Amino acid sequence: MITIDQIRAGRAMARLTQAQLAAEAGISTTAMNNIENGTDAKGSTLRAIQAALERAGIEFDADGLGVRLKPARAKAKEQ
């Protein structure tokens, strides 16, 4: 399961606002804000956020701690 830090980092790398990520994940902006501020979230909500970040080009390590922008997406963002 992804962590709050991974959500924040992934959102920043993908250059998404909380509102944009919330819309992509199918949750409210208020819920997104609450999650990033430490409110416990359901597993299904965290999976929806993770899926939305992955669609935006974010990868999560197998160990569950790291997060990065996929190399192809990183190059596109630089241009």
C-alpha cells in the first residue's frame, strides 16, 4: 500500500494539484487533502490514488518505499 509521502512525491513529480489527482482517482478534493494530511484512508481509496498516479507516469518500487517518474515521462516533462 502506498504511503502519504509517496502520494505527495508522486503528485509533485507528475505536476498534479490535489484537485487534479482527486478527479483522476475518483475521490473528492477534500478527501485527497485529508489523506495527504494524515487521515486514514481505505485500501480501495489508496489503490485508486496509486492507479491514478501510475497512469500519470509514476512508478513505485517493489519494496514499497520509493517513487519516481518513468524515464520516458521525465524526458517529455523537460521539453
